[in-house]
Amino acid sequence: MNIATPATFAPERITLTRQEGTSFALLLFPAAEPDAPAILIEPAMGVKAGYYTALAEALRGAGCNVAIAELRGHEESGGRRPGRSYDFGYHEMLTEDWPLAVQAVKARFPDAPVYLLGHSLGGQISSIYAAHHPEQLAGLILIACSSVHWKLWPKVFLPYSQAMVLVGRLVGHFPGHKFRFAGREARSVIADWGRQARTGRFIFGRPRVDHDRVLAGLTLPVLAISFSTDFFAPKRAMDGLLGKFPQARLTRHHLDPKALGFEGIDHFRWARRPQIVLPLIREWLSTTPRST
């Protein structure tokens, strides 16, 4: 049963401009109550914001204010395609894009507690952002998100991940379609991803910053959901990420989609069939103190 439905209305659209001159959109799905929880969805690597429309609609239907941020390099307009002349990494997204999106959500819903919902790469950076700026957020939702440390994966993963880094350096960007992984990605995004695969730590920026030290102090409420049918974020790898913030108030679910009556769920398709996660999000929000 495919429950994904088209939007019943056109979402509001806010354009946010970076200092470098490029811009990205924030798609807004306001609820009837302006002080209802505001959930900011941050996409996975290579995924456009529109992919999460069904999820946003479902959350809005459950009474939440929702926003979807476009991921750098995958904007519908206003951005630039990654290439030899345009590069960026985790640092730029963490220190430029995430702050712009969070502040825009807080300005649009000033009376609402704000939660970050991160998918895959979006969850990695959202976790780090939450650790650096806990005062801005009421909590963190991670879905199909993991550590890519090679020790949590089959042994072939280490040389494969480092080959991706090398390809990015040689070509000037990472041609994800040729690897059947992500899209056209900035070489520094892949380099930062590959460094985490190699070292197990989120170390990036110039000069390098070890963000694991900050993650260790994260105490926000965290809802984490993984799927037994997800090749790209298996349980062991998600638990590896969650282990980086042992002080967080963690609510953990590992779902068997087939047992729940959902066929075809994988690393991406859960977002098109949001009823598999919606009850868990609603329950968690209802029991999480609205501290922000």
C-alpha cells in the first residue's frame, strides 16, 4: 500500500542567501497552531527537498509545523553544481546552511519548539549542529542515519570509501551516479565523509576540528529510528553514531518493515511512506518536554 500522496497545497517558500551569493530554499508547511512543534527536515546526500513532501504533509497532518531545507549542491535554483571551481564540505553546511535554516524556522514559528529531523548525511550534520547549539533546539530526530566508520561495515567498505575520495579529487567532484551512490557531490563532502569512514570521528574544517568531543556532551532528547531493510544505515552503524552522544536522552527504535505490513522500505522509501515512522514521532513529541 503506497500512502504517499501529493501535496494538498503549495508550500510556502523562503529563499535563504549565503554570504558567497548562492541561495537555497526552505519549503514550509505550517500547521493550524503556530506554537505546534516545528520540525526542520534535513535531506540525505544527493536527495532533493521535494522528495520529503509526503513526510512533511504527514507531519503537518499530525499537527506539526514543518520545513524542508534544500541541501547545498542540490538546490532547484539559486545554487551551484559541485565541480572543480565550486567546492564545499561538512564545515560550510554546518556553519552556514544549518544556521540559516534554523533561524528562518524560528523566525517563521517564533512560539514553537524546534526539532531537527535528519536523514543520513542530514542526520550526521544535524547531530553535530545540535551538539554545538543545544539552546536553539528542543530535540533531534534521526531516521536512517549512521556512522560510516569502516569497523561497523564489511571489510570491503574501507577501500571502497577511500576510492570515492580519490575519484572526487581527480575529477573535481564525485560522480555519484557512476557509483550508484548519492548524486553529483562536492569533493570535500566526500573527503569529509571518507575521513569519518577511515577514522571513525567527525573531524573536518580548516583548521581541523574534532566534533566528536562536542557530540559527547549532547544531552538533548533524541529519537532514533532504523530499519532492518536499510542497507545504507544498518542497525549496527546507527548504533555506532548514537554511541557518540551517550548523555543524550535517547529513544531508540529498530523496525522490521515487513512485519509491520510495509513492503519495499529501504534507506530512502520510508520518506514516501511516512506512516511507518509517524506514530513513533507523534508519541515521542507528546512525551518530550517542550524546553525550547
